[in-house]
Amino acid sequence: MPLWKRNLYIIYTTQLTAMCAFGFVFPFISFYLQEMGIPAGSDQLNFYVALSTLLPSLAMAIFAPIWGRMADRYGRKKMMLRAQFCASAALVLMGLAPNAETFLVLRFIQGIFTGTLAAANAFIAANTPSDKISYSIGLMTSANFLGFSFGPVIGGFAAEIVGYRGCFFIGSVLVFISAVAVLFAVKEDPSTYGKELLEQRKAEKTADGGSKANVLSAFVITMLAALILNRVCRSIFNQYTGLYVQQMRGGIIEGTSRISGIISGVGCLAVSLSSIFVSRLGDKYDKMELVFKLILLCLPVSLLFGWMSGISIFCFGLGFGIFNLAIGAIEPLMTSAASEKVDPAVRGTLFGFIATANSIAMMIIPMLSAAIATIWDYRGIIWSISVFICIQILFFNYLRKHNGTKHDTADCVETAKATAEAATGHIPSHK
């Protein structure tokens, strides 16, 4: 088996385990905060739920590009280990938090030192042949959401047995096991990173006279903006799933975590299936056109979701799954499109900026969703998704018409071939 494929499957398994561990606890933060004394249905709870998402996102937005540059210079495997071991420690500390305020501080610290998906994607993108990028990124995205589909379901049952604090400890053990597996099983080609390689890429020029080490081209910057908008569309309601189910059940907390866990799991499973089976089409067809068609499909699906959410909890969960199935492949397709425009030697930096873009979206989302929930109600957040999709259609229609120039991709062909040779065991020289 080629080295790139072996690493892909190992990292997929460890990332799946880590995301399952995070899914044990994060969908139930609103209930954990209530357990620490924050009144149910209060403005304080809404504010703290928003902060629990905003604070780690703010920290990650600041530090992700730094970790990305370090990955290109010192190795992506080291960054995966840093993210996973720190995540394991953070989960333990959050499970021991004596009050809500301490928990929120720990969420900020978590955002500084973790970021397992960004680290894993940087490794995969830098060590995978160019004609397998969409498949590989789609598979890693599926690990993220498949883990979050199993995690909330198992965590919902576990929370009623060992409590929310116990779920944090179980999650910590799972992430630690993933880190140990990466430490001993993943093999990184040393020719794909390092100071010497970065200096060589800085000296090399693209067809338009720029440096091959440049990451933030006009295309990549606009793609980062598109990623922010897509993440808002996909995730704006996620943090209120539990509270909406609680509202539909008349305010009853008992059993709500199990139901909301199942619904969150359905949504994550839908995204993972879409990421596996739809995003791989990006290796065969034009990614930009494929993404645009998927965004167009999301508009009627989002309206259907809004209608179904007012019928019953079952219909709400079904509509949630259908919507996530439609939107799930968009992000990995956009990510792989950006990767193709960047030299493999600096893809760690690229994924640092992608993590920043996603974090910016996760900072915007709590403020938007909290404002909509306050002015309207929880269901109003669902209806707002259609509005954001309309904006995304207009934006992406412009973006696909300015899909870089042909030489942008051509400049990466030679280095992509070198990456393919290294990934199959033939390590090129960078002397």
C-alpha cells in the first residue's frame, strides 16, 4: 500500500476516534452549564452558550496560522501530536471545572493549543497526490462528522449514566489513545517539510512572477471568504439543537440530551456521507461548478427544513438530516480547490488560514444566532439559513467566474508530481 494511503487510513481512524470523543460532550454544553447553576431558559444561559463557542474560535483564529507555519517548518506530524495531547488534557480540565466561568476560560485555552482537524488535514494535503486531494479531504471531513454522529448518540446515553463530567473524562481517554496511535503508526516523509524546502520555494517563481511560497493569492482569499459564509449556513443552528428540542418538549431536561444527541448524530452522519460520496466527484469534474450546483440545491432544501422543523421533533430531526446531506460536500470541495492552488510545501500554512476562516465563522455564528433567537425565536434561526444561502449563491456565482488563471494550477504540477512520487515511496531530492 502506498505510504500516502496508509497514512490517510490511520489518520482517518484516529481523527474519527477524536471527533467521537468531542461529540461526547460539546453538543451538551448547554446542559452542562445548567448543571453548574446557570438558569434554564435565561438570557445568561444563551450568552454563556454563545461564549462557549466564541472563545475557542477566537483563540484558534489567532493561533491557527502560527501552528500552520510551524507545521511547514518542523513537520505536520508534530502538530497533530500537539493538538491531540493538548485536547486530551483540556477535556480533563473542563470536566473538573468548578463553575461556568472557569469552564469558559478553559474553552479559550483549548482553542489556543488544539485544532486536531486542521493539523490532520495539513498532513494529508501535503502528502497526497494531486488527483486524490478531493477524495482525501472529503474522507477526513467525513471522519470529523461521522465521529460527531456517533459521539452525541453514545454521549447522550453516557451522560445519563456517568453524568456530563464523566463524559469529559471518557472523551479525554479516547483522544489520548488517538494521539498515541499517531505517534507510533503515522510515518511522515521528511522531504515534504523543512526550512530548506521553504527557502527553495520562496526563491522559485510562478508564471505571474510571485513566489511559490505565497499562500494568500486572490483566489485563496476569496475562497476563505466563501468558506466562512458556508460555515455560517451549515452551523448557525447547531448550538441551539438541544435547547430547541427542550423547548419542543415543554422545557423538560430529562431525556432531552439523548434526543438532541440522536438528532445531532443524524446531521453529522448526513454530512459524513455527503463528504465521502459527493466530494470525491471533485477529482473528476470541475470543483467550482460542482459546488455552485450544490449551493443551488441547498436553497429549496433549507426551506423544506424550516417547514418541517415546526411539525414535530421527528420531522425536525429528519429535516436537519436532509439539509446536512445537501450541504455536507461543499466545504471539502472548496478546501481541496484551494489546496490545488497552493504548493504542497506550504499547505500547512494554508490549513492554518482555513482554520482561522472557520474560527471566524464560529465567532460570527454565536452573535448572529443569539441575536436572531432574542429578536425572534429558535425557529427563526432555521428560517435565516435560507437567507444566508441566497447570499452565498450570489457570492459564489461571482467567485466561480473568477476561478483563478490556468497557470495558477499549472505552476503546482511539477511539485504535485514530486509529492506523488514521495507519497508512493520515491522520495525526491530538494538539494
